[in-house]
Amino acid sequence: MTETAPVGVFIATSTPPEQIGPIAATAECLGFGEVWVAEDYFCHGGFAAAALALGATRHVKVGLGVVASVARHPAVTAMEIATLGRAHPGRFLPGIGHGLGIWTDQMGVTATSPLTALTECVGGVRRLLAGETVDVEGKQFTFRAVAATHRVEEEMPILTGVLGPKSLKLSGRIADGTVMSVLAGRKYLEAAAAHIQSGMHESGRTDHLIPTFALFSVAKDSRAAKAAVRPTLAAYLVAVGPHNALTAPYGYNDQLAEFLTEGGAEHIARVMPEEWVDELTVAGDPDEVAARIRDLRTAGATSVVLSPVNAATAEAELELASEAVLPQLTR
């Protein structure tokens, strides 16, 4: 008997809420093993989006990658997780991260110490889900005799979404998984996995999920698929800037800085080397896409979550991936 290697589909936060359920149902029907949503402020709500995806599917795991630790009190986050965990046992993968400063600043909730905030949040959520009454005065969060009315009977995995070495080590120490950014290429994944392993060793953990998001385009014409992904890749490169942990392992940052002085995303999309597309996205013909997914899994990804860059052709591309990529990934 063969088992399809874990490949998921990401539903972008630009997706109108009424389309989340139908897209999730289509992904499951096509044979993908995971569906992921996110909470980019101020788009659709992450827990609501996960509920829509869970309600529209029967078997796939639905991940939320990720909510900001400071956007809700951990007691509220635990309440949301418990609600979906009880309604859909064994299928919900909640993720918690630091939150992007540009958004947390807008809300006036940026943590003085993001590591402390994430530690207290994950710890508080985990204790509440386990049925404990939490009474703690923390540096970021206060719990005054808080207990969950609807605790989850089975252990819920708690993932984080972080980037830097210290945060990755923390994730290995306190979490059950780490959600990787769409720009997490092979070299970054290998380095990140090492930091995570270090944290796991400290806490004695032995298992850790590493779902890895990837900008995605597939076509029978490889050049067309790679051309399609360039504008979105360029936009992400502008957003992360030249001093980022994701492209640093490749030695791209100096050249990225030069490109940024010359122009914006449109310029970068035109001039970036083809190697950047090959290393930082999952794009090409079906054989190339399958090979790229295998590379990411070899580097440490426990699942690869495809994020279609073109909404207009996304369903057709997922159908092509279902027909010509997933069969190559059976084991």
C-alpha cells in the first residue's frame, strides 16, 4: 500500500472568506493531505478561517500558521483552540508566532520581549488545554485563576511560526512544530532544523513538525510557471529586505540590497537570477515541482504547503499537481 507524502495547500489571506470552505474541499478532493490558513492582519480571522476549512472537509488536517502571541490573551487563544480541537478531533494544527512588528505596532501590542511573550503564551495555552487552572503573574501575560470550561481530551499539538536562531531554538524547546515561511529554501531549512534540534535536546522532545510553505506555480511549460512566480517572489523579497535570515544562507543578501537601491518589486522580478526562483520557490513543470518538494522534505520539511501565486489559475494548477506531481511522491 502506498501513502501520499504530505503535501498541503495554503489558502491565502487575500481569499474572500466565502471561498475558504470550497477551496479547502477541493484540495481534499484532489488528494492533498493538509490545508493551511493564516492570520495576516487585517484580513480574515485565522480561527474563523480554520473553522470554515475544517467544516468543509472530512479527513485532511487543517493548520493555522500563525496567530500573533500578543493579538489575543493566551486564555482566549486557548479557548479558540479548544473549540476547534473538540469539534474536529485530531485535525487542527494551531500555530502561534511573534507577529510582524508592522501590525502589532498598529495595534499597540508589540511585546518588549517577543521570546518571553511567546514562551508565556504557549505555556499558558498548553496548561489550559490540559485542564489546569492557571494563576500566574507573568512579564507579558497575567492569569488569575483561569480554567477552560471545554478542555481538549487528547493532547493538542502547538506549533510556532518563527524565523531567527534564538526563536527556532525556543520553538524546539517548547513547541510541537515550527511553521516555515514561504521563502524557506533548502539551505535555510537545514540551518533552521539544526537550531530546532538544539532546543528539542534541551527539553527532551523527540518529535517536531516542520510544515514548510512555498510559493507555487506549475505548468507543462516550465518557463511559464517560473515566470508566473517571479512577481510574487519579488514582492516577498522587498518585504523581508536585504538583512533577512531566509536568503542569507544562500549569500543573496548583498545582491538583493543592490537590487533594492535600483528599484522595487517590478525591477527585482525582472533582474533576479533564475537560481533565486529555483531555490526559493516550488515552480516549474510537474517533474521539477516533484523534485523540489522532495528536496525540501530531505532538508527537514515534514510537509510542503503549496501557495499558488495566481488565484485565477490556482485550481487548474492544483489539478495538474494532483494528476502529475502527487503520484510521484508516494512511498
